[in-house]
Amino acid sequence: MKNASEQMQILQILYEIAMSIGSSLDLNQMLKASLSTLLKKLNCSAGGIHLIKEARGRVSFEQVYSIPRNTGRNETYQLALQNLPPILAKKELVNFFQRLPLSGQSDQGNYFHILELPDLGVLIVVKMGQDLDPLIVKSLHPLQKKLAEACKACLTKEALARSERRFRQVVSSISDHVYMTEFTGEGEQINRYIAPNAETLTGYPLEKFRNDWSFWPTTVIHPDDQALAAVQVERFAQGQNSEIEYRLVRANGNIIWVRDSGRVEKDEDQQRWTVYGVVSDITERKQVEQTLKESEKKFRTLAETIGSAIFIYSDQQCLYANPAAEEMTGYSRMELLKMDFWKLVHPDFQEMIKESDLISLHSKKSSSRYEIKFLQKDDQERWGELATRGIDFEGQSAELVTVFDVTKRKQAEEALSMAYQKAVEASRMKTDLLANVSHDLRTPLNAIFGYTEMMQEGVYGPLSGRQQEAIKKIIGSTGQLLNFVNNLLDQAQIDSGQVVLKTLPFAPADLVEGVTSIMGLLARTKGLKLISHIDPALPPTILGDPYWLRQILANLVSNAIKFTEKGQVHINLARLNEVYWSFEVSDTGPGIPPDVQAFIFEPYQQEDTFTSRGSGGSGLGLSIVKHLTELMGGKIDLNSEVGKGTTLTVALLLFSEEETNEE
Amino acid sequence: MSNPLALIIEDDLKLADIFAQALQAADFDTEIIRDGEEARHRLATVSPTVVVLDLHLPSLSGEQLLRQIRAEERFAETRVMIATADPILAEALRPDADLVLVKPISFSQLRDLAKRLRLSGSSM
């Protein structure tokens, strides 16, 4: 049993231990040192450090250190540890240690003292030769407390260090650049910290910034933005938070945009404050903003200069109107913004627009277009092409309405339509006039023909040879005049597109009769025979347009008489087969050379037509004969050989009334 | 025995004369009427064998006369020859006519047609 002064001495030692290790950074080191000193001073042979663990209501402990190193880990000790009951009170722990046999230490009794460091879960177990005096044990309590505090302080330091390490890791792992600057009330600026990210951000080595704190504001910040940055520093100096955006010139000359955001934290005495700043690269965002701005500017410029009126409506409220809208409507932009859209639309078109859902002002339908009349401020009517489309405008659903003034186009269309009507009317009047003229000319021509023919026939007594010659000339000239009159009307009708083919029943015999009446006279006068033959296989009545058929036949016969000086002109109507019938006109004229055949159906020039008429009357021209034939669904063939005459055959589809009736 | 009657309804006197001479050459008696209304009155009392009918007439058109002739049974044997300068109208009336002649009409052609008619008695 040690005396009280000895025990006090122990206490003093313990206290010293606690104090001496209090400043140590490492908790393990501290505990080990304290155990070792304790054993030595108390002249004890063994002791250990145990961590108490509590999990799910169960208390367990683990020996983390022991002196001597091997003793605490002998088999009995380990076995005992493993066989601990599940729930163990601290008192039982003491019992446990007291029962524990320790090899090689038989000369001493098993007295243990356990120092618990509350809240830390640490037990320092010391095996002693004798039990400690309860007084000493009691006086150990403040020591325990001190030691626990020292350990806690140690832990806090460790935690701080860990936190610092973590902070640096975080700082180095983020792309933002972080800095810390201290300001004093006197305006002094002390740069405390600059994160390594400054290197990544700027491309300059970190040393540049650490060696020269003015490097950032004078070299890295874009010259145009340095004044702005200086204002920020001024704000910091006054203890105010500040966030600005400026450009940096990187080491490679590239320019990037950053946001520099600093928060001020004042010390308790308010005499010093620290600015914690974050510098973030916002180049990408700036570029997007810039692109948006440019695009917005581009479209605004477009909208402001374009000739079409542009309106944006949302819930019947006009949000935007461009200058063209002002010009087109006569209203000012302010008036338009306050005005109801429908006031601009001519009443005749409002229903149509509403019904067609053209301006739903809500739907996101694809663009629709309409031609409408709109009203100007002075009630003038204009034509506009209206197009609408649902859009998002400044975050709300809106309707884009564009109006293109098509008044001039409409007027031109109307003028064109009127001009066309006038032209058609003029053309019709011309045809009517020609029809009247040709009708009025036919009657006197008929009288000339009639009396001349009667003279020729000897109705008025015999004629001398010279008189007969004169009569022939009169008949020839009258024939030319007749051709001219006929063609005048036909030509006009064809030119004006007024040829309407009819389907009428007619007798092929009548067709021939009508043509040979005057043509026979002309042929006889020229000393030619005009012979006609009608195929008995041809039905007595067939369907077609007898007027235009007669014009075609008359022209072919007229041409044949014109070019034939001797012999005959033969008209032959035939049934070719079940489907076709034909009429052919052959002559004993000079024939047509192959080079002329090549273009004989080409349209004649107007002058040529007149010339040829003047020199004998070429009829409608073979091009028009061909045109009419094809209009009737038929075809025309030319067969001619120089010296052997010419045959022109018109083949047409055969429709007879009988056949039609049978069907 | 008198010749069959040919009524020539034609407002142009010269043409009417030519037609009359052609028909006379085919042994027809001829009578010339130059007005539509007058022709209607005359047709109430005579039934000609042949009517040479112009379409454009004063007071009553040839078309109306043709319709009247075709409407009356007593004209069943009357042959109507349209003689007109209007080929379009002529074609339209062709179904009601026995013959359509478009002016100018040859003297000899009309004479020969009339002769054929006299010989055949009815059909042309």
C-alpha cells in the first residue's frame, strides 16, 4: 500500500502526462505515450488501450494497443475477449480484467485500474500490483476529464486537418478558381490564398500569381475590363459583396469570360474581413448569350426592315408590331398595341377567318395562309396575304401574324382579267364583224356568179370567143374573191379559238354537192374535169361537223384546181374499214417536190398567206387543214410525185347515225 | 297542163331572179316573194312543189317559215331547199330541210338539181 504522498506523486505524474500530451497532434501517439509513462511511473508491468464500441445497444471493446506488446495478446486474453457476454457493463469489464491471468506475473496481485475517457469510447487499463486508494481514484477524476478534453482537442485538430485536406481536394477538383483575400479597416489588402485552378483557368503558372499579386488585375484581366474589376476591389475594401463578369486574356491570347463572385465575412471585431471569391468560366454561357443576342438582333432588324407587316398577339393582345405594320395600316405602333386585331380585318373576311380557325391565338398549328381584305386607319381597303403561326414569345404562347400587301398584285390581276375579257370580247366582235362582212359579200358574189354563169350557159344568147374568154376571167376572179371571203371568216374563227366542232348527221353526197357547186364552175372555166365518186359502202348519213368538213374539202379541191392546168381533179369518198372513212382529192397537176413536201404542213406566215391568196388563193393553207383534221381526231396524208400529180387523203373516224342508234 | 310551182323566198332580187331562171330552166313555174310575212300569207293559199328558202328575211325569218311548213300536213310533199349565206345556221336547220345550199349557189347546179327533182318526181 503506497502512502498518500506517493499517490499524490502519481497523480502529479498523470497530470503532467496529460498536459504534456495535450498539444500533441496525434491521438494514438498521445494515448500510447500516456500509457507508457503511466506504467513506468506506477511501476506497473502491463496495461492496454481499448476502444469501446457501441452498436445496436451492444457494448463491445477492442484492444488497440498494449504493453508489453505480446502480453496483452496472449491466448487466454484473446479467448476471454471473444467469450465476452453480449452486453457488458463497465463494472463487468473490471471484473473481466481482474480475473484475467497474466503469465509470468505471479508475484503480483491482479489489480486493474481503468481510466475511461468519456465521449471518446477509450479505456486505459492499467494492471497494478495493488489496488489504488479510493481517494486517489476519486482524485483521478479531474485528470480523466482533462485527458479527455486533451484527446477531444486533438481529435478536433485532426478533424480540422482532414477538413483542410478535403477542402484542398475539393478546390483542386473543381474547375472554378478560388481565392481568399483579407482586408483591414485601414484599407490594407492581404491576399491569403489563390487556388491552383488559376493555372488551368488562365494558362499561366501558379507562381506568377503567388509571386506577384498584381499580375491578375493588370495582366490577366482584359484591359477593357480592368476598370470594372477595380471597382469590385473597391467594394470589397468597403466590406461589400460583389459579383461582376469580365474577360480574361489567357496565356495563349484567347479571351474567356468569367464571373467573379466574392462574399465578405467579417471578423468579430469588424475591423478585418475576408473575401471568399470564386471565379467561374462562363465563356460558353456568354457565347450562347451572344449568339442569342445576335440572332435576336438579326431577327429584330429583319422584322424592322421587312416589307411585310408583322404582329405578335397573345390572348387577343398585340405584343409587337413592326414598322411595316404601321405603314401598311396607317396606325402608329402605340395604336396597334392597344387595338383589337379584328378592327384591321374587313368585315367580309372576319367570319371566314374565325371559321377556318386561322387565328386561334392558342394553337400551335402549322402556318396557314389566306388572302383577305384589311382596313387602313382611313378606312381604305387593301388586299393582304395573311399568314399565322403559333410561337413562344417571351415565355408565353403567342400567335405570329404576318400580312403581305398584295393590293398591287390583286389590282394587276384584276386589270389583267379585265384586259383578257376585253381581248376576248374584241376577238369575238372581230369574228362577228367578219361573219357579217362575209355574209354580206356572199350575196352580191352569188349574183355575179349567177349572171356570169347564165351568160356562159347562153341564157342571154350566144357569145363570141372573146366574150367567152372574158366570162372565164370574171368567173376565175370571182372564185378568188369567194375563197378570200370564206377564208377570212374561217381564219378569224380558228385564230380566236372559236372553232367548236359539232356532231351532226349529214349525207356524204351533200358534202360533195356543196363543194362541187362553185368548184365545178371554177374547174370547168379552167378546162378541168371535176369528178366525184362516193363509195356505196359508206352509210347514207354519217356524223361529223359538215361545215368544217366542207371547208377542208373545199380547200383541198380549190388547191388542186389552182395548181392543175390540164386534166382532172378527182374527189373520192370511201369507207376504209369498220373504223375509218376518208375523202381524198387527187389531181393531175405537177406534183410536189420532196423538199417542199417536208414543210407543206408547216404554218404559213401571214404575208405568205396573203401573197398566195393574191396569186390565186391557197385556201386555208394545209397547216390549218391539218389542224382541223386532227381536231376531228383524223389524220391527213400526202402522196405526191413530181410529174404524176398529188393525192391528199383525210381519214376520219366513222360514226354513222344508224350505228349510233343500234347501240 | 301547168308546171309545178317553185316558190322562191329571197329578199335579194338579183339572186331571186337567178334562182327563178334556174328553176324555169328545169320547167318549174316560179313565184318570187321577198318578205317573210308575205311568204307566210302566200303559203296559206298555195302548196308549192319546191320552196327555195333564204333564212335572213324581213319581218319573219326563214327559220320560222321552215318550222311552219314542217308543221303542216299539206306541205308533206313540198321540198324545201335552204339557200343561205349563213353556213352555221344552215347546218343547224339541215335536219328539217331537204337540201341545204350555201351561197354562192351556182346557176347550173340549182338547175341540175331541179331537173333531177322533176325526173324523179319526189326525192332529190
